[in-house]
Amino acid sequence: MKLYFNSKLFQKALAALSGGFLVLFLLGHLAGNLQLFISGELGQKQFNAYALFMTTNPAVIALSYITYSSIILHSILTIYLVLKSRLARPIGYHISTGIGNSSWSSRNMAFLGTMLLIFLIIHLRSFWYEMHFGDIGLDKWGNKDLHTVTVKAFDNIFYTGFYVISMLMLAFHLSHGVGSAFQTLGLNTSKYEKIINLIGKGIAVLIPLIFASIPITLYVRQ
């Protein structure tokens, strides 16, 4: 039993499960952020009410700690597994055929994950930190005005571009990660392979695309 918990198989399964949970988090986060498409005072009111709910509801707060733990666990495990794999084969083959059999995203998961972690830190500083600790003022309904903070952030073309590029990296990361997670957990059988591939591609395209369209919409609207 102890040998299994120390095995690469268990570590990959844990990385897959934590990654799967983070995909569910992305879907929930995206659902809330869709309110940013609503213009005017209605959009401001609904988004700020949503932000208040997400930072005061006990169940959401408990879930947020699970999310933070999953991010840390997933980051540590994936980087560790990549480094462990490279150290096990420090000298590359003279002629490598791996490039022909693997995607760019699968060969660069560590790089993509690191860039996404940097994005996440900047993103949390820009919005999460401001919501919890920043002096951002109140809207006319008495809620913290995170909506105005968000709109102002995406009035900057460089920040908007950085966000969009980060979503492109997320797309590449998901394009390999989702399929790999199903494979690791033994769910990607021949019977369900086509469905799983379709789900994986849908997640990899739609989630980053919709996320990226939000800052673009806010930037163009201003």
C-alpha cells in the first residue's frame, strides 16, 4: 500500500483528479463571469452581487479552500512528474521520433503550467486581493464595486492582451490535460474514446474562448 502511494501511477492519478476539479471550478467561475457581458448598471449590480455571494457564502468559502489546495497540489505534482521524467532520461536520443507522435502541448505542459501559474498570481492580485483587502469603494446598492475594478483593468490593452494570450495557453494546456486525465484514470476506453475526445476538445476550445471574449468585449465597449 505504501509503495502504491509513492508510485508514479498514484501521483499521476492525483494530478488528474485535482486537474479535473479545477476544470469544474473553471466552469463555475466562467458562469459567474458571464454577467460581465451585461452592460450598464444592471451588469454592475448583478456582477457585484455575485462577487459578494462568492466571498461571503460559507459553502463557497469552504469550496474555495479546496480550490486553492487543488491548484497548489496540481502545480507541484505536474512539475514534479515532468522533472522526474526528465531526470530519469537526462540524455536525449540521438534520433527522436517522439515529436511525430505527440502534440506540442503534450511536450510543453511544464512550460504551459508555469505560465498559467504566473497568470493566476497576477489575476488573483488584480481582482481577488482587491475584493478582499483593497479599498475599492461601494456601488449604489452598497456592495463592493468589483465590477468597476474589472472594467478599468481591461481598459488597458496590454492587460487585455496578456489575459487573452494566457487563455490561449490554457487552451493548449487543456487540449492535452483533459485527454491525459481520462487516460490516467482508465476511463478512455475504446468504447468511449470518441466521446471523450469530443468532450476534451470542447472543453479546451470553449472555456478559454469564452473567457478571452470577456476582456475583449469590455475593452471594445469602452
